Amino acid sequence: MNDFVKATWETLLMVGASSFFSVLLGLPLGVLLVLTKPEGLLPRPQLYRILDFIINVLRSLPFIVLMIVVFPLSRLLIGRATGTTATIVPLAVAAIPFVARIMEQSLLEVDTGVLDAGLACGARVGQLVKTVLIPEALPSLVNGVTITIINIIGNSAMAGAIGGGGLGDLAVRYGLYRRNAVKLYIAVAIIILIVQLVQWAGRALENSLRRDLPVASL
Amino acid sequence: MRAVDQVSFSVDEGEIYGLIGLSGAGKSTLVRCLNLLTRPDQGEIWFDGLNLVDQPEEVLRDKRREMGIIFQHFNLFMRKTVRDNVAYPLRLWGRSKTEIKARVDELLDYIGLSAHAKSYPAELSGGQKQRVAIARALALNPRLLLSDEATSALDPVNTELVVTMLRKVVDDLGIAVILITHQMEVAKVLCDRVAVMEEGRLVEENTVEQLFLQPREAATRRMVRGFDEDIPLERLASLTSAPVYRLGFRSESVRRPLISNLARQYELDVNILAGNINALVTGDIGYLVVSFDGDREKEETALEALKKEGVEILRLTNAQRGGLVS
């Protein structure tokens, strides 16, 4: 039992921290992509093409490969390449381009007419991002974060296999090496439960933020 | 591609200037150029003694404060309440909390939506949304209001409501309005002067009254016809081999029996092909499309007499030839 508490905690820590860092860096990157697009508000086609390319490259690497590639970075930042804390680095690195892309898509959904309205009021581009672009896209951004977290949970289970710890590690150790089906299924069930909870909470938050349909009067 | 080409016009303070044309005539591009949301490749835009095209972004921002704009699809912030939508420009320009509250209360009262302050745009009707947009556009006391097809997405009842609102704004505040529309019925009740746009160019500019009395360009006639002439003038002209005339009657002459006088005095049989009366801001004006059976010389004299009475006469040539001769 103790194993499961520890592993669940490790998974939550890995997923929580890497989700946090990937959104922290991925959202500004998403904003940058939207702004620098040739038809964006601050068109910088050259910069956009470079960012776009890097994101595509990082996204096309399978996570397991990326993890190994990122080992030196983990050592640099955390001091070691394996273990729960160190695994936060590859999880975040893998998620950043994903977050950037998904945030870019969400931000592009914002009606350009609404942005025009903000500009016509005299907003600077920076003010527009803060007061219109992000607030208007918020429900969709929350949905993007939900998808990201679930994605990271999947990757974290994989990371467990190469010394990351957590529920994935537990499932591999008991299920694969010791043929303990019960413990394997328990680990899997906990992972499913976490995914369900994240999905439910994300959906609930997203819906509570939506204002594009009339709110049913109570 | 040139969306707007060689367009030149000026609008005076307190004037409602209409830009009218069919979809794709370049009206919306033009209005985006006016507040520099789109930068024109060439040309000048003078506002308040400054050529905006030459100004740095910071000056433009400052000038945009003085130009409110309302849009066809309202462009309200969907995740902000009515109150926050109207407060947005005030917050942007760092007004104090008490000042913002007072101004927003005043504006909501003005548009008659105080009760909806906490509603979100999705809960409002189209007409209500446009009124919120008007309040937002007026928040910073602009000197010019740009209206980009503001009634085009509305049903007739809401169109009427918004038109009334705009009329009230102009009467109360005396600001200038540039009204872009494809609806002549909107332009006709609001505008002092109207310019007709076609394929990116201004083809005709005049007072509403003159445009109705004497629509010189085909594009203008199409706009006027939209609601007052069921049959194109060119087709009417082909109904008979005799010359066909479009007679425009000013408000002074619209109620006088000029035509029956004509018939009696010059012994002409008058064949009336079409006609209507339009209520404009400046008064009722009417038109008749007629041809005459009788002596051609008498016809000429009769037309001269009508001209003296202040009737605007357009001679319609045959449909195949298309044009109009004044």
C-alpha cells in the first residue's frame, strides 16, 4: 500500500510541476506564434518560421527518444538525469511545444473583429493580449491545459520505465518483472482515476468560464 | 489587389456622411483605413489637422480615442459583462474607478440597458448588442463615430431601433458620423451627404435629396432602386419607343398636380410607368417615370416648363444603350 501512496505522489509531483512549467513557457510561446504570424498583429515572418520549425521538430520526436536527448539538460538543471525530480525536465520540454501549438490554436479562435474593437479603443498590442486575446480565449485555453496534463500523465507513465518513478514505474516493476497482475491493475486504475479527475475538473472549469451561450436563468 | 482606389472625401464636424455601396465595393476596407486599423499603401488621411498615415503608433492610439467605431457583428467582448464592455476603453486609458463607474452608469442609462449591466453579450438581442457597442464607442467622448454596416446584421425592428439611437447620438452630441452601409433606407434617414462606392471608387457624391432626385450613375440608381423602384429604369425605357423621362420632384413640388396641368396645357397624353414618394430627412421627394404621346415639340416645351418648376429631369435612353442623358 505504501508503494502506491509513494508512487501516486511521485506521479502527481512530476505531472503537476511539468504541467506548470510547460504552460508557463508554452503559453507565451503560443502568444508569440499568433502575433508574429505573417497575418498577425506584429508580423515577423522570419521569426515565426523559425519558431514554427523548432516546434515541429520537437513535436515529432517520440517522448522516449526526447527523454534521452534531454538527459544532459536534466543533469544541468537538477544535477541528475533519473529520478522523479529530474524527470520533470523532459516532461516539460516535451510538453512546451505541444502547449505552444495548442495555445496558438485556441488564441486563433478569437474573433479578429473583437481584436479590432480593442485596437480601435486605442489598446497597445501588449494590452490587447492581456485584456482581450487571453481573456476571450480563456475557456479554450483551459481546455488546452486539460489536454496537456492528460498528455503529460501518459508520458509520465512512460518516463517511469526509465527511472522516473511514479505509477508507471510501479506498473512496469510489478506487472512486467514480477508478474503481479493485481498490483499492475491497481496502478493502472489509479492512473485512469487521475486522468478522469483532471478531465472532469478541466471540463467543469472550462464550462464555468464560457459566456458564449446564454446562461440558463435559475 | 486594390480594394479602395482614388477615394477622396471630407466630412465636417457634426455631419453624418454616408458611404454606400454593394458588398465588395470596398467600404469596409475604407473604414479600416480611416482609423488606420489597415494602413493604406498610398494616400493621406487627415484628422484634426494631422495626416494619420505619417503618425507613429503612439499618436495613432491617441487619435483612435477620438474615433469611436461600431461594427456589423458588434464585436463585443463575449467574456465581459455589458458593464465591462462599456468600461473597457475607460480602463484602457487609466480613468479612475469612480470616474469609470459614473461614466458607465451614464452611458448604460443613455442606451436604456442599465438593467442589463451584468448580462453577457450572448444574452442580448442583436439590437441590444449594437447599443452596447455604441455606448462603448462613445465612452471616451469621440469626435467622430465610424459605423461599419452597423445595422446590416439586424432585423428591420432592431435596425429601426439602432437607427433611432444613432440619430439621437448625433442630435445630442453633435459629433460627426461616417456611416458605411449597403442599405439606402438607413442612409436616407440619417445622412446629410452620401457618397456611392463601386469597385473601390467613389462614383457619385451628393446630398441624399439630390441623389434621389437625380441619380446620375448606374451604381447610384442601383442603390436607390433597391427599395423604391421595382423595375430598373433601363427596362422601363425599353417598354416604349417614345423617349422616357425620370422626373424628380422636390418636396415643394411633390404635392402639386404638375403632370395633369401639363396634359391640359400642352395637350399631351402622359403615360406613367412608375413612381414613388420617399420620406427623407429633408422632406418628401418623389419621382415619376413617364413617356408622352403627342407632338414632340410640345413635349420639349412641356419639359422646359417642368424644369422651371424645379423638377429634375433625366432622359432615359433605350435599354440597349444603357445610359441616361440629363
